[in-house]
Amino acid sequence: MSSMKTLTICGGLLGAVCLATTASAQSLEWTSGQVGGGWYSQASGMAQLIQEEYPDISISVVPGGGTANPTLVERNRSQLGSGLDIFTFAASEGKHNYDEAHESLRMIGMSFSDIYLHLVRSEDAPYESFDELFREGEDVNIAVTKAGSSDEQTFRYVMDYYGVDYDTLRDERGWKINLVDYAASASQFGDGQVDYAFHVLGIPGAAIVEMSQARDAELVAWPEDLTSHLSETYGYSVGEVPGDTYSDIQDGAVPTVLMGTTLMTNSEVDEDTVYNITKAICENEDKLPSIHQSMEVFSCETGGQNPPAPLHEGAKRYYEEQGYL
């Protein structure tokens, strides 16, 4: 078995989770999502849960993004990473926006939560639909999460579908596109700096709730032709934001696309360490929704099945022992 490891959570710069370690501890970094988003909360909560089960495991949780995280894990800059099924698969295979196959990328589990695409529009904004906004919209102020995030990459896919890009929208049509974290986006939407926000979040998303409380707004429905394109081209799932998710900004279920959250690691991470992380999460599955409500969809029984990248040997050993594989 591997040597014992220690984790202690404390406050840190920009709200990051920092963890003190003993001299004998192996330090692991977990790249999650933007501060104020669901992934950051999920990773922080699971790190605490792992500590309670295995006080020797040391994990630091840092901000990251859905498209950047697979490469950070592949290069072993972060030993753990929150990801999305479509980008984990693309990175592992070297497809779409990943130039090379990520051969050291491994999986611990998948479907920890469903992540929904949100387009929020202020009630007084002039363009009411995707088609109006992207085909006709001028002088639009919109917040999108920072480059490297799944939000921003999806925004690029949407622009491409409508035959526009950043230069077209900014230079020819007067758009102001603010690439910011969720907290800044919610603040800018609330005080009127932006009239639209484009985000990928587990539901209910804290930033979306804040926007809905600060200003009269609407959750915009995704058109069927766009969702079909994203599904067929990139592997997004087609679904709906349930009608009771945001009572102030929707009257019923709202069509959208979604992705499943994965937990990635590097092949070089110690097998026993990954085994214990997997065990700690699976044997506390009932506690995950208290960390973030969106995690109620996770099932350890299926968490290792049909992975978008190869399972790490430590995770595979745990699932096999439980009869899940």
C-alpha cells in the first residue's frame, strides 16, 4: 500500500482551497471550475469528504475550466480534474480542439452531475431568441465565462453554427463580450452592465439564481436545430431545464443541451491513492447531494461504465471489487 497522506482545508487567495500537508504527504492538485460555480463547490466538498475518510490524502482545489482541465491533468500539472464527458473523450482521442491524443488521461468516475447550458436574457433586452441574437443582434452586452471553460468553448460552437466569430460580433456589430467568472457575471447582470449571460452550470446554478433575483429576466429556450447540431457534431445531450428550477425566470421546462461531469486523473498517480479516493466517494454517495444538489444523479454503480477515457487502475480495482464492472 502507498504511504499515508494528510489533508487540511483553509481559506486562500481568490477563495481557493488550500491544504497543509505533513512532510510524508503526497500533495495532489484538483483543477475544478471558476470560483462561484458548481464544480468549485463540488471539488471542495469532495476533498473534505475524502479527508474525513482518509486523513492522509492531501488535495488542493484550484479554479480551472472544462476545456483546459483535461490538458492540465494530461501534463500532470493537476493530478485530479473536473471535466465533461464530451471534452474528456475529445482530449483522450485528440479530436476537435485537442491536437494530440491525451495518452496519460485516466478516469475515476463520470456522471457526477449534469451540467446545463443557460442563456439568460434581461426582460428589457431587445433580442428574444438565439436566432435573433446571433443573426441580427447589434450592440449586445453579454457575459461569458473565461477562455478555457466549457462555457466559452460552447459559445464558440454556437457562433460557428451561426456563421460568426468574435471579430464579426465585436468589430462589425458592436458586441461587448465580457469573459469573466460566474460571480462577476452575476454582478454585471444585476447592475445592468450586461443584458445577457451565457453559462454552463449544474442546476440550480448559484449565479443564475442571483441574476434572477436581481433583475427581471428570462431563461431563453435553445432552438431544436441548434441542439441537434451540437448533439450530432460534438456529442452534447439534448434535454430541458426542469420547469421548477428557476421560478422567477421560466414558466415551464426550457429546452437546452447538457453534459455529464467526469472526474479525471493522470496515469502516474499512485494506484492505491486513486483506489482510496474512489472508495471514499462511492461509500459516501448519499452525502454528495448535500455538497451540491446537482450531484444527486451520481451512481457509483454506473460511474465507471462506458468511460470517455480509460479508467485508472485504482478506480477500476474498486469497481471490480464491488461487482460494478
